[in-house]
Amino acid sequence: MKRVLIVKVTSLGDIVEALPVVADVQRAFPGVKVDWAADEAFADIVRWNAGVDRVLCAPLRRFKKARRWSDFKAIWASIAELRAERYDAIVDIHGVYKSAIIAFLARGRRRFGYRSQDLGERGAAFAYNGRFGPRPRCDAWHGMRISAGEALGYTVDTPPEFQMRIPRDGTALPAPDAPTALLFHATSKDEKKWPVAHWGELGKALIARGLRIELPWGSDAEHATAREIAALVPGATVLPRLTVSQVAQRIEDCALVVGTDTGFVHLSHALLKPTVMIFVSTDAEHSGVRAPNRSISIGDGHHVPPVQVAIDAVDRIYPARDGGAGAQPPLIFAA
């Protein structure tokens, strides 16, 4: 096995949680080169993994909206780059049309993907001549590792290794001069949000534990919410609008991250930060973070977790204790 292509194109959190596949493959096949195909919007996330050789940027948004000559040039250039190497195996751990097209266009004899009944879009099955076994009964992140191992013939029996190295440059904010908690209140869907009043109560509890509070945001609506929370928490700071890289740098500099089911909280877990992930309407068993004494998921996906449950979770992991990233069932506090 000389070169393998992993296909996982979106989103931020899903890509972060899939990155341990790289270390798994390299452990099983010393010296193997691992390339990764991702949407150009998330390519930097993959570049932060020290084990990836080539990051192939798929301009997926341009496929949908291509109108200008520059769009078509970018599309053809990405296809040429994708086909520049021949792969011993192509492993699609995404399982939708866009990832299947990438797997199909790549040069290689063996293309692996999910069974038809396990695909996110069943029509994606056209791209594969090898299939993973039935989806394992475990969380989504460990399941991706198991599926890749089934395709390539190795067993997953080690904790996940994310191998993330965040580049430091002149765009980073000055490092905080006191222990700081980042509160990621924003999420992609309204039903996944935790109430503003809950964030306010949690923020005050964290201040009482000697932490400063910082509130990131990425849109005008999120900025307004951050200001609402800050008004409830004396001394809380609403950060300026940051790039993805700047947010990653800020996570590295902080002492604790608490947030909803969103990509930056998964990134915090991958960067080995004490992390509490709050689930309101989604399934923590399926997509939560977990690591002994370091990462905890709270909520049952049907009720809004009380503030005290979040405070109890923080008290389990902060100050940070010797934990590591061992895979174990998530510690989930129901409402």
C-alpha cells in the first residue's frame, strides 16, 4: 500500500472527527502516503493534520453555480489535480453524491464506500466497487474509523489521534493573560441552541471559578446573541469577528471550551482542550465528544439541559486533568 485517498468533503466538525483515520492508515501501512479530498471551504482543517500528504480542494459550490470562465477553470484544475496520482485505494467515508463523484473521478482500482442502505444518498453507490460492512453500533466518529479499517484490512484498536498542528501567524489575537473559557453559543439550527439565560448563568458560574469569558461569533445574528449573553455576565468579552484559523488559535490559547453541537467544539476536543458539548435536539450518543476527564457531552437530545448539569460537567474536567483521548462511551447528563 503506497498511496490512499480519503474522501470526506464537509463539514468542519465531521472532518475534524474523521481525521484519526489518517493515523490509523499510517499505523497499519508504515510509509503510506495519505491524500484527502475536501470542499475548498474546509481544506485548511485538513492541512492542519500533520499526516496528510496532499489536500485536494473540490470547488463544490462552483459546480452548482458555475457561470464564469474562472469557475470552469477552477473545476477542471481540481479534476486534473485529483487525477494526478494513482491510488491503491480510495475510501469514501462521506457517502453522498458529491463525495461519490470525487471517488469516481480519482484514479484507482479499488473504491470503497458504504452499503446502499447506509449511504446518505443511495444513488452514490455507483462510484464503488467495494463496500464497508454494516454500520457498527457505536458513535459516528469511531464508526468511520472502523469502516476505513474494514476497507483496507486492519483493525481499529487504539484511541483516536488527530495530529493537529494549528499554524501561528501575525493574525492571532494576543494570548489571554488569565485562564479563559470560550463559549460557543452559535449553531447551525435554532433547535440546537441553548437559551441565552442559561449561557448567562453558566458564564457567571465560570467567573466564580476564576475564568474569564470570551464569546465568539460569525454572523450579525450571532453577534447580537453574544452581546445579549455578555450583558448578563460581568466582564465577559465579545470577540471581534475571526477567521476559522483565528478561532482555532484562540481555542489553543484558552483553558476551557463549552458549546453546542457545532464544529468548533469538535475542534476543541481534537486539540485536547477541556470541552463540554451541549446537546439540545441532536443525539449525543451518535455525535458527541468523549475523552476521560477531558471531554463530556451533556443532554439527551429531547430536552434543554439545565444550567446545573453544565456546571457539573465543567467541574468534572476543569481544571484539566490527565485524560488522553481514549474512546469510551460518552458521559451524557440527561435533563
